[in-house]
Amino acid sequence: MSTRTSTLPVAEMVAERAQEIHSAIQADKEYPAFKAASLKYDSDWQCFTGSVIVAEYDQEKDKHGLFAEGLKALCLKSAVYEMTGDESAAEIPIAVPVDEMTHAMIAQPQLLARIMARVGVVIIHQTDQEHTDWRPDDYTHKAYRAAWGEPDRRLWLDADTVAARLKWLDEKYAAMGFRKQGQAHSFRFTAEDLATVAA
């Protein structure tokens, strides 16, 4: 993670601008297509460490709430960037499940680029710069709360809760043969293995 070179703007100022950006995006003629495309990406964007940490998660039901939160997060980041010109500063902490949803959103580059051009803002997201260490009452929370009230705490999970749930999930994954939070396994997919599924 790079060091921020800019002082973060007052949270309430970011909130006001983020609200304006949010409204402008939602009013854009291609917003419905952007939302539909982002939600259709749901078969690709889930992972072993993202939305799965949400209690009683159901992707079909929860993707709509995650989209709403992801859009707000991107608008906050965009407002910070607009006020600082600093990409690193704009990478404010975002909760892990919400951050995962933003990946589905930025995976619609043509739609997003056209919307951003018409709205006149820049969306900031770079994986090696992102911060997923969101905590209650941090800068992001203050700006979000000033813009839209309290975030959905079922989806906005603090960093300590995320760490605890991932540790618990690691044990479950290991029992099924997955290692490194799903990034490794020893399955060979032999004909014999697959025959047990087909039976």
C-alpha cells in the first residue's frame, strides 16, 4: 500500500459531493444497463473470502443490496479523488463484501467509462492500492453516515469481524480439501472422482 500524500478532505464535504455524484450516476441514461450488467456478473464475482463472509448470504437476494453499497463506496472514493487529485488518498477503507461488489461494477468498463464521462467524475480502484480494513467510526464511515445515514452493517463488516470469519471459514474449507482460502487444493478430477458425482 502506498502512503497517502494528501490530507483527506472534511468528511462532510466528501459526503455532500458523493451524494451529488451518486444522484447523477443514477440519473444517467445508461445507469439501468450498468446495474443490470453488474448484477449479471454474479456468477463470476463471488470468491472464498468476499461476500461469503456475510451471515446467511444468498447471492440472488443480496446482490442488489451489495450493488447499492458498492455504488455508494465508489462515489465516496470519487469525491475524495476529486478533492485531492490523489489516487492513493481516494482508496479509503471499504468493507470486504462491498469491495467485492465494486469489482463486478468496474468489470463493465465501457458502460462505466461513458457514464463517468457524462457525469464528469473519475472512479478510482486499483487492487494493490485498495484498503479493506474498514472499521466503525473511521473516515469512510463518517463520510458515508453524513451522506446516507448508517450503512447496512450486515454487509459493512469491520476488519476484525472479517478476520474472525475468515479464520472460521478456513477451517471449514480445509475440512473439504481447500487450502489458502480456496486458492489451492489437491483435487485431481479423475474419472473415478467424477463418477461419484454422476452416480
